[in-house]
Amino acid sequence: MPPQPARVQVEQPASESTVGTDADGLGRFMLDDAAPGPARLVCTPADSGPICTEWTTL
């Protein structure tokens, strides 16, 4: 996928809420509120459905 704006959310099994932000036109983003522990990113570009990463540890 080429770099593009998207909604980026962090899913964490220990949390009932998600942390999210918007990526800029180059796909760059920063999240300050994600807790340490297992997490995955869910990226949703404007022109397609969500894309999930593998689970990782923050």
C-alpha cells in the first residue's frame, strides 16, 4: 500500500476502550496513551477496510 492518510487504533485485550489517532498523508502517526502490554494496530485507510497487524508487546 502506498503511504496515505488513515485512522489508526490500538487494540489491547486488557482494555475495554481503544486509543486512536489519524495518520498523515505519509502514513505517520504518534500515540501517547497506549498502555504497556499486548497490542495490535488497526489501520483504516479512507478508501478501504481495516488492516490489522499481528499482536505485539508495547
